[in-house]
Amino acid sequence: MNKNLLTHLGVGIGAAAIGAGVTAGLALGGQFGPPDSCVAALDAADEFIVLNTEFGGHFITLAEISSDAVQAAVAWDSAALDANTADIEDLAAEVTALSDRAGAVNYDGPAAECRGGA
């Protein structure tokens, strides 16, 4: 077979492969990365990591406030106990807000779709 013919066939096959890839990409909405559902699941998982860190910080703060409250109770320091109570109420409001944020994160649907289960 002629070398030029093979070269032309090779270029033609390569162009056809590129064309098929572009056509497939356009059929997929022009997307060549991971599916949107997988990106959404990863974004949700990232948000859960952030929320987990924030929850952890609040629980450390709660332990510190609780320790202070025990010391205030032993000392019969009602002003300190009132301050600890106010701090715990503020912290409870912050934890409730974090819980609401966590409840709004949509992980299950995108994760199932990403895995092909939806």
C-alpha cells in the first residue's frame, strides 16, 4: 500500500475520531468533565466537612462553658452562672443554625445519581 494513502487514511480516521468525540461531547451538553451530579455530591460533601468542623468548635466551646459553670456553681457565683447560661443559649442558637444548614445540604440525590442509582 502507498505510504501517502496510509497517511491520509490515518488522518481521516483521526479526524473521524475527533469528530465523534466532539459530537458525543455536544450530545452530553458540551461537558467533558465529571457529571454534574458527581460535582454536586462532592460540593455537598465539602459543605458537610465545613459544618463538621464548625460543630466541633462549638462542642469545644460548650465543654469550656460547662467547666466554667461547674466552677461557678461550686463557688455559689450566681452572676457567673447567669453569664454561662447566656453563653450556652447563644451557643445553642448557633448550633441550631448549623443544623438547619446541614439539613439544607442535598447530598443523597446527587450521590445516588452519580453512582447511577437514580
